[in-house]
Amino acid sequence: MESLAKARAPASAGRRRMLAGSGAVIAAGLVARGNARAEARAGLACTTVPDTPTVERPLPQVVADVFSTPETELAFRNHGMHAEFLRQPITPLGSHYLLVHFDIPTLEAGAYTLQIGGRVRQPLRIGLQELQTQPVLTQTVTMECAGTGRATLDPRPVYVPWFKECMGTYEWTGTRLRPLLERAGLLGDAVEVLFTGWDSGVDLGVEHAFERSLPLADALRDEVMLAWAANGRPLLPEHGFPLRLVVPSWYGMASVKWLRAITVLREPFLGMQQHEVYMFRQRGDDPGTPVRSKRVNSLIAPPGMPDMLSRHRFVAPGRQLLEGKAWSGAGGIARVQVSTDDGASWSNASLSQVAPDPWAWVHWRYAWDATPGEHVLACRALDAAGNQQPLDPGADFNIQGNAINAVQRMRVTVQAGIGSAAATVPSHPRRVLPGAELPPVPAAGEGPR
């Protein structure tokens, strides 16, 4: 059985508009990777990511585990899901992953209107209150950022440095898009539907509003919706208040937030966020293919307790319930397997639905007899279409770092006594690592009678 391995990406990586020879630059960097890492750790090298705007994305970083200041700031601004909530069927409102490309616009529900135009017979302008009189749809949808797994690649593409945390599952409430398009009257030459958000900014040297399109057939699917609520509450400002698009089978970039307008087009949209980014490209002259449906993926709810800095897990010996979630843009999950020995062997987990909706993740469980020592846990999913997660992140390397769905690896230390320190109040600290200095235990005594 093939064991799990860290990515080793092709040396020909380069962006479509990069200067000729960028692949050679990366190749040279790969040859010198060991020296570069040594220098970085010695404080002599860092990254090639500039602090000022550029018209090109920086090359993938050969020192993959050193992050620049701009990337770090992006990571603080755009947070992932709290993994401990993978045990719950629905993600709490404040713990869903977040990606804001530009600034969060300030919008008022009372004054909000949505315009529908372009290749339609009867352009519409609809207020939020009128939208909410339409037939209501509530569905559970797992949403995932297209940048999932980017930071696990080596060399590492530059953008928001997601590991495995950029997902979440909400119960979205709104109305279907299709009846509104039909009400406007689609003309015979319509081919795509463009969604424009109220957010705008500069990317790759170009000012633009955040806009994405869907092929007409995809826009007319029954599950595509305009949502005004999540988990029974109005959308949070950062999640698109007062109205957003939700495209359940696609990665999250398609679900445009702060929706301003819908425009039916007679030709394909080639905007910045459609044709320049969110593309699968392998080399400098590669025209690429667009990122669309979510690839099959799965995660482990972290067992035991974490080390504060490294997030390494500590678990007590004995029977442990491993659990997590699995999902796919291709529909249902057929199987989840779990490994507790770094991929040397795999066992089937039990599956259960969290909701009847086909776009919601499924819950998996596996009983593990944890023995003292060091272990590497992993899970991998197979969807109903026959797609299985790869073991190596580099198997799907692309220069933008999109849709990296390789299996998650989680290092765990099984040690007797884990979990006992908090059994009393005040707690009784215990030494987990050799050399750790224990603080004194306060003498609480008895209170007044």
C-alpha cells in the first residue's frame, strides 16, 4: 500500500502571463531548495512576495514553509472553520470559513434592490422584501473555497495560504434563481448569467467589481439560489448581507456575495475573477481550464486535546471515537476510509447523513484502539461518481494552488494521563513533555461557612 507523502510539484510551474523562462526559475529553485530552506531558517532568506501591488502573481515559493507578510495578513483576515465543530452537523454562524476578496460593503436591507437585465425581455428591479415573498427554499450546503489545500503544496503557490480549513456547512434560506430568470424572459441567444457583487478593488493591476458567471444550464439548476439567511438568521455582513448567490456544487468563488446585479449574456464572460484567477494552469503558456465543481474531500475532527502553538494532538490510550466529515460537488459519498498508521493500512468508517440535501457533507465514525506512542491519522473519501482523494497533494499541482484535495494527515501522540489535568478545580497541571516546568497548584482551601 502506498504511504502518504508530502507534495513534490513539477518544476515547470508558471503562470499563463509570466515571463518566458519562469519555469526555469522554479526549476533552479527546486534544485536549490535544501539550501534555500537552510538559509531561511538561518534568517538569510525569506520569500519573493512583494509588499506592493503587482500585475503578476509571484512565482510559487520554493521555501514552501516560510510565509510572507502579505500572505500572513490575508490569513488573519480570511479565517478557516474551527475544526472542532466538525463533530456538529451544521457549522455555527461565526465558524464558517471566510474569504473576502476586497472590502465588506455596508448595505441596508430596507434600501436594497437587485436588478436583472441583459439578454432578457423584461428587465427587473426587485427589493429584498419582494424577493422574500417568493417561494422559500431552505437547504443544507457544504461550501468550500477553491484555494483548499494550497499551503500543502511544495513549491507553494502565492495567495491566501489555506491548509485544510476553508469550508463550512450552513442551512441557507432564500429562493430559487430559475423562476426569477424565467420571469424576466430569457432571450434565445443567452449563454451565460453574470453575477456582480457590490465589492470592488484592484487585483493584478486592474480595478474591477467582483463578478463571476455561470453557464446558463448551471444557473437554471434547481439548487442554485439567492440566499438572505443562514442557520435561521439574516446573513452576517462578511457572508454577503443582505443577499448572496449560493451555487451548491461549485467551489465558493461562484457563490457571489453582496449581490448587486444579474446580467444575462450572449457570450462567455472573461472577467478577472473568471478568466485570470480560479483557473487550473500548469505552465507559463497554458491557457488553463476553469475551476468549477468541488472535488471529493474529507476531514478529521481533531481528537483529544491540542498543543497550543503547533496544534499537535494528544490523546489518552484506549478506545477513541474518530469522526469527521466528507463531501463532494459530484453528489453523494460512497465510502470513507481511515488510517491510523500513516497510510500503511485502511479501514472503512461508518457513514450517516446530517441532512437530506445532496449538497450537505456526511458524517463518518471509526473506533480506534489507541496504543501509547506516535501515530499519523488520515482519512480519504470516495464519491458516488468514483472519484477518490489522492494521497499526494502534488498529484494535482497547479500554479494557482486550486482544489488540492489530498488526504489530511494528523499527527497524534497517545500518552497515559492525557485529560486528567482538568479533572479538578483548580486544575492540577501535569508534565507532558520532558523538561517542561510545572507551575504550583494554588491552595484553595475551604470558603466561609
